[in-house]
Amino acid sequence: MDKDAKLSALDAEKQPIQAGATEQLERGLKSRHLQFIAIGGTVGTGAITYALELTAAGLIIQYWNADLSIGIFIAVFWVFFTAMNFLPVRWFGELEMWFSSIKVVTILGFLIFGICIDAGVGKQGYLGFHNWTSPGPFSEYMVSGSSGKFVGFWAVLIQASFSYQGAELVGVCAGEARNPRKTVPRAIRNTFWGILFLFVFTIFFIGLLVPSTDDRLQTGASDASASPLVIAANLAGVPALPDIINAVLLTAVLSAANSNVYSGSRILIALAEEGQAPAFVTRTNKQGIPYIAVAITSAFGLLAFLNLSANGGNVFNWFL
């Protein structure tokens, strides 16, 4: 770098950033600030949520036997997914492919089911857009009247946006993809159409089949009984569906747990390569597995055991 370039870089560090017509942002964040912000974000999205998914898996299994301790399943799944991420990356890809296939087949089946029930196959008869007019698509939340419906919409919007977490995995996986110039753009396009048809159409049919005032939507249950897909099946008189949906929910949670270890470890490596995390986390073995990054990310999954006690559960919620 020549003298003029160095002076320009130094000036840029001191110059404020134009943020609007009358206000400016100042470059006040130092390297150590950026490092811990980046590491904190990685720990939050990859490591801490790993513990959350392990806990959720145990709660879902309790749907079949409530007497079993979730600690058993936390331990089993933690060992399994930690071991899986120490294997070559193709094993991660294969496992995620099968997990995703189960979810896609289930959603396609629900779409066909939704069309049939809405057309009048269920015990309720023809529904059409009845639930959009009575009781209507919006429910009051915290306050009454139109303001309550507005607040309810925004409260649900925040939760719904969380459901789109995971699409960023396409970018995280790009560094380990074969022929990324072709495979990554294709995967991104397929992700767009998958979200459009699978997510949006599923929500569309749930809105047609389940009234917004159904009490089962607010039970707070952690198993399949709180799923709007199961509620739709029960309203239509199909009682055998809850077990199937619960099994699919379990695969979805396990898929998320597996992805959290993978994405958290790879993001941690990227931070280290940019100088925002300790350099030793970039070490890999002969098979290209970043064993230190995987070990660090997986270790946070042990926080799930805090949920075995009431006070520990409160501490776990503080982390979230």
C-alpha cells in the first residue's frame, strides 16, 4: 500500500458516515468491539439454539410417553449430532437431504389434504373461505378493538419471520459445495420456489381450515397437539394424524439441531479467517473437518441440561 493510500485509509477511519440529510454516524467501533459482536451473534444463532433444539426434541418425544425424562434424549441427540459433525461433510449433506425430504413429502400431503377438506370431504362439509369471514383472519391481542387486531398481527409477524431461519445455510455451505458456480445459484432458486409453494401455500390452507378463535391454538403445548395441521385434521375428523405430525416435527427439530452445529462452526471459522476470532479455531484434520470449531459449538449444546430443573430452566431462558 503506498503512502497516499495509507493516508486515505487513516482519514476514512476518522471520517463520519453520512446517514441522512442532517445526521451522521461516527466510526466508533474498534476491532475488539466487532470481534465480540460477531462472536456473540455466532454463539446466539448456532450454539445456543442448538441447546434449544435438543430440548425441543425431548419435549416432542414426551408426547408418546410423558414419564420419560428429556435428559435422556438431550444426551442421546447431543452425542449423535456432535459425532455426525466430526464426520466428512457429505454425511451432513446426506442426513439433511433425508430430513428435508420427509418435511417436503409431509407438506405436499397436507396441501392435498387441505384441498380435499376445504372442498367438503371432512365432517364440516364445504368450507371455502368461511373462516376468513367468520370469525375472520385477525384476533385481538393485549388490547381490544382494531388496535388489538393490529397488535396481534405484528406479534405473529415477529414469530413467523423466525420460521424463515435456515435459508442462509445455502450461503454457509457454499464454501464446501462442489462446483459452487452452478450448484449454489441453482440451490438459491430452488429455495425461493420451495418457500413460495411449501411455506406460503401451507399457511394459506391453514387459514382456510382452522378458525383463528380455536382455543387449541393457544394451549402452549410443546407436542403435535398445538400444531395447526393437527387441529385441522381433528376438525375434519381424522384422529390418526397427530402421531404422524409429531414424528415429522421431531425430524424438523433434529434437522435444525444438526444444522446449528454445522452453521455455527463454519461461521466461527469465517470469523477467525477475518481476524475476528482466535486463529486456532480454523484448524482442520486430514479430512477437512474443523474439529475445534465443531467442539466449541457443540459444547454449548450441553446448556440444554439446565432445563432439567426449574431454576436451571430460567437460566437457560436468559441465554435465549
